Amino acid sequence: MNNHPPSQQAPSQQAAWQDAPWLARHYGAVLLAVVLVKLAMAWTLPITGDEAYFLIWGQHPDLGYYDHPPMVGWWLSLILPLSEHPLAIRAPGILVSMAPALAILLLWRREDPVRARLASLIALFMPLFFIAVLTATDTPLILFSLLATGLLWQALRTGAAHWFLLGGLALGLAFLSKYFAVLLGIAFGLHILLFARQHWRGLLLVILGVLPAVAVNLYWNWGNCWYNVMFNIVNRHGDGGFDPGNWLTYALLLIYLFTPWLLWFYARQWRALGAGIRRHRLAVFLSAGLIPLLVFALLAPFKSIGLHWLAAFAPFLLLPALFLGVRALAISAWLSGGLALVHATVLLTIALMPVEWLERHDRYPDAVFYLAPQALAEVVNAYDPDWPVFTRSYSRSAVLAYYAGREVGVFGPGSHYGRQDDLLTDFRALDGANLLYVPVRGELDPAHVEPFFEEVRVRTVEVRGIEWSLAEGHGFDYAAYHEQVLQPVLARYYDFPAWLPEGRCAFTDRYANRE
């Protein structure tokens, strides 16, 4: 920090800021504008299927959930008692999406405040983070990945044992957010073993810090059908194949993520970038970004890589921008800001337009369900609360549950995604009950309901111009449902491989026998 009296430093500082690019001089105003746009998107966009699904987690706090570790469910369990408004639910997503930009600013504002502001704006405008107003499993992963890497950077600079241990604890919290944290752990290990071997004892402390989180996760999985293992390793990877064309798709994804102009300036000024990284000992951040992205490159021919997979690692690859020329940074920030404006315009148009604009589109029923879910929720809420409500889709069940304010289960085999309802609904207790079944696109397939009830009455209602058929099932036949749905589900999703240790599984205990 400059300790000269204000009278001595003010003229030089003022001259420096007068020559700074407009965006750097008006950083605060731009930041405020971005916050307002994010709030507008968060306010107007309907709750998505994934968000609604994670809200179910928040309503049932646990040490784990079917698809992923529990962190986002824990966060939402703290928010939901206070408010279920979309802005409250999405507040963590908005704040964390801005964390990379603010972290860059805090890291570099004393070294070079102009470059710090411009690089921060590039992070703020990055498509993945600009449109990220949702709260999802990636939200806590991004935050704890930033924290873990920052702590490890401090540990490598100082050699102090407590920083390594704290970095491991933060990495453990990232692990309890999403399993992609394992890639960050691999990056940490490779960086220390290849470039900082003198700190190998520190690596042991990092591992020690991670162990409590791993123990919690293993304990929950052992007592709950090994759900995370079955979903992430067994059930979702049955239809793989080799397609080298996916490398091109992945490359285009990276170009979109980092923007063509920033990559162009990286290529033009790579010597300055490399020198700056070495001089300021920031290589651990590059390892945290590059190694996971290289792993995804190896995986790409066998598995489609999602844009959100890169969210926890992309921020570290923005740090080299701090060593670009000021003009290159300003150009990149302006172009990225323009791209962000396009994204905001598209999303706000979708959120605010009348859904009837899509009435002639083949997917109009889907648009009604996801863009105007209140209309169908009103129809469902006309039924007595004693009527259990179901759809065939975890996504639609979750959305309908949020907007109707009542539990909505999944009726039928479902898919390998989102089977949290397996932990929540006991179909044995519904034997003989009356159930309401809501088709996913308005058209009722009798085969989905008639075999499982003594009588099915079909009621048709108009929902935003669609004739939506609802099936009122009277006298649920649990025995038929067990034989035709639950037994195949057991064979498909609960066929545990021999290498998994035997644990507890309420689902198999519940449905292994028909009684």
C-alpha cells in the first residue's frame, strides 16, 4: 500500500486514472448495472427443472442425495425457511457467479488497479458466469474451488502447514458440492509433485484436510444404496461410444467460453503472459484450470462435455489476462460486454414474452409447462390435498411441486436421472388410494395408468390453449405396480456390481418382496 500523504499521491493517481480506459474508470457503475441485469433475469425467469429438483433436497436435509453430494441441498435448507421467492433461492447463484470477478479484483488491485478492473470485467461478462443466476450443484463447487486454490497458493508461497490443511478442508467442501472437485484435487497433487516437490509434506496435509468430507460421503452412500456411485459410475454410462468429432465440439465450447478475442490476445502476447505468471508465482492457478480441462479433452470422444462442467476451473485461466496490454484488455472487456448484453436480451425476452407466441411450435406444451407453470399448478391445486399427485418426469414433478406448493412424485420407471423420489415415496402406503396423474405434454397414454387402478377417469382442462388430460386413478393396485414397474426398476437401477461393499438400501428392503 502507498503510505505517502494524499497531497503527494493524488496528482499522479488522478493522471493515471484519466488515461485509463472508460470501463476501468467506471468499474463501479458497470458492476452495479450487471447486478441489476442479473436480478432482473433471476426475478423473471421461471424456476427450472434442476432448480426445483434441488429445492426438494433443501426440503429434506440429509448427508447426501441420489445424484450428487449434499452441499447445495444444505444451502437451500437454510434459505427455504426464510423465503421461497426466486430471488432468495437464486441469491447464492448470483453472488457466486460474481465471485471470480471479485477475486481477480482483490488479488491484483494493488499490483495494477487498471488491469485488475478490466480483467475482473472480462470475468464478470464471461458467458458462463454472466447468465448464471441459478443456484445449482456448481454454485458451491465454484466458491469452494476458488477458496481451496487460493489457500493452496498461499501455502506454496509461505510454506506454512496450516495453509495446506485449510486448503484441504476447502477442497473437502468442494468435494461435498460436486465430484468434479476430484479433478481439482488431481491438479493440486500433480502441481506439487511436478513443480513444487519440496512441499510434498504439504500435499499430505491437503489430503488430511479432505478426509472428513470423503468419510461423510462414504458413510451416507454405504447406508443409502451407494446412490452416488451407482448414478455417476454405473447407471449413467451404459451407452458409451467413441466419437472423435466430439473434440471439435469441445473446442468450440472452449472458444465460446473464453471468447475468440481473449484467446486471440492470449496467442498474440503469450510470452508476456508466461513471464508474468512466473514472476508472480501464479502457476498453481494455471494447473487448477488447465489440468481438469485436459482431462475433459481426453474424455470428450467418449462423453459429451457440458458447459457447466467447466465452471469451477475456467476462472483460473482468466488470470493470465492480468499480463495483457491495457488496450487488449479494454477491447476484450468491451466485446465481452457486448456479448453479455446479447445474452441478457435473449433471456429476458424469453422470460417476458407471452408463451402464446410459441403456440404453433411443436414443443408448445413443453413451453407452457416450463414458461407458464402456474397455469397447470392452479389446475392441480383444485384437487383436495389428500390426492397424491404424480408425473412421469423428475424435472416436471419438481417444477409442479414448487409452483403448486405440494409434493409431486414420479409415477412410472423414470430415468437414471433425478431419482430422489426413490427415497421419498413409499408406494406400499398408497395401495388402494386415489392418485392424480398429470401427463407431461397434455396427451394421456392410457398404458401409463390404466393397468394400475381399479378405475381411471379422464378429465380434460384447457391450459393456455392446450387440451390437457388429467387421469384420476381410483383404487391404486400396488401389486400390479410392483410387478410391472418396481421390479424392472430394481433390476435396472439397483443391480449392484460385485466390487461394491454390501451396504444398506431402503429401496431394495422396501420392494424386494411384493408384500
